[in-house]
Amino acid sequence: MNERASAGAIIEVRDLRKTYGHGSAAVHALRGVNLRVQPGEFVSIVGPSGSGKSTLFHIIGGLTPPTAGSVVVAGEDISAIGDSGRTKLRRESVSFVFQKFNLLPNLTAADNIRVALSISGRPIDGFQKDFEEILRMLGISERLTHKPSELSGGEQQRVAIARALATRPAILLADEPTGNLDSRNSLAVLKILRSLNDRFGQTILMITHSSEAAQYGHHIVHMSDGCITERSAVVPPGDAI
Ligand SMILES: Nc1ncnc2c1ncn2[C@@H]1O[C@H](COP(=O)(O)OP(=O)(O)OP(=O)(O)O)[C@@H](O)[C@H]1O
Ligand SMILES: [Mg+2]
């Protein structure tokens, strides 16, 4: 994980554009996005459906290439790298958490985490103690022998977060992580994300439709029609007048 104090942006997006399809079927999902994120920041991203939030994540996370613009993630310019470079990025620097948990149904929680580790090829040695603390924070240490169907939605999402963090990503991209959860489980997941950020300086970008959930970040980035329209700081409750 990253030291909050380290210099320079961990994500630097400049004039990013993404067009899906061609000609009359073209969809301009991103129309010139600029975004800087410092190591250790927790940034919430809000905006209407179709405004390009997930597309931005997919590009930062190396799932899809941009059409134009520059994207530097964890020191690497990923706008020009090919498929193998993007695979390396996903293995080494960036992890996703999705609305639908996306756990492998036939594997236990522990094996879901192990599979992610073995695909990444990153050893957990040296990180074992911190990871055990993360599992305790997530409250799933006792549930690791269970399969996803034997876990509640909230527990499944907490396993998905553990899986995402096991590879020690520089950046955690959470795309509506509370979208499938009731208010109690949503609150638990949001508090955990904030604690991971506070305790380990984990850089987090989180897409949410909930203005309350967005308050768990340090900053809120507003997207509309493929552009960032506003970036505002979250005022901690004690500082509000
Ligand atoms: N693979 C794709 N092929 C074609 N168009 C796509 C593709 N993915 C997204 N789009 C289009 O790009 C635009 C932005 O989509 P995106 O999924 O980034 O929005 P979003 O802000 O995440 O929306 P939501 O809040 O509904 O998840 C939408 O018009 C969408 O239909
Ligand atoms: Mg989306």
C-alpha cells in the first residue's frame, strides 16, 4: 500500500476521451476528462447514469484502452500500453470491487482470495500481518471456509474487498460497492473503506449514486455527460458550521 506522504499524483488523467463504436453508432462516453489523485486520497465519484463513471474506471484500471488523452497510473503511462501492459497493471497496481461482488461461486471465501493472489503472482509474505488485520477489520475471519452462497450480501462484498486488497494494489477502484446492499451493510462497507484509507493510506476511488455514501471520501468528483463538472472537498462533520 502507499504512503500518504509520497510525492506526485498516483493517477493523472489528461484530456481523456473514449468513444465506443463508430459513425452514427458512436457513443462519446468521455469527452475530455482531467483528474489528479494523490496517493492516500479517497475520492468519491458521482453523476447520473451514463455519465461515464464506469468507463473512466475501466480505463484507469486497464480493462479498456482510451480513444485519446493521457493516463498515468502508478507512474506508468497506460494510454499507450497494449493488452499485456494492461494485464500487468491489473495484476500489480489496481484492484476492482464491483456492485455484484463477482466471487467465484464454487470456491470458498479463502480460495477466492487465494486465486486472486496466485493470478497476480505477488507473494503475501511481508504483508501477512497487515492482511490478517484487514480480515479482522472486514469481520470475515470466521467466514473464510464458506462459499459465496452461504454468505450474506454484505459478507460477500467484504470478501470481495479482501480479495481486491490481498494483492496490495496501489489503487482500489470500487464501482458502486454498496449498490446491492441494504443500508446497514452499506454503512459497514463504507466505514471499512474509510478505515482502510485511514489505517493503511489505501488510495480509493469509489463510484456511488448515494450522496451520503459520497461523504466518506475526502473529495467528491461530479461527472455529467462524459465530463467532470465539479470537484469539491468533503467537510468533516466536526468542521461544519
Ligand atoms: N462497451 C460499451 N459499448 C458501447 N457503449 C458503451 C459501452 N460501455 C458503456 N457505453 C456507453 O457509454 C456511456 C457511459 O457509460 P458508463 O457505463 O461509463 O456510465 P456510468 O456513469 O457508469 O453509468 P451508470 O451510473 O448507469 O453505471 C453510456 O452511454 C453507455 O451506454
Ligand atoms: Mg457505471
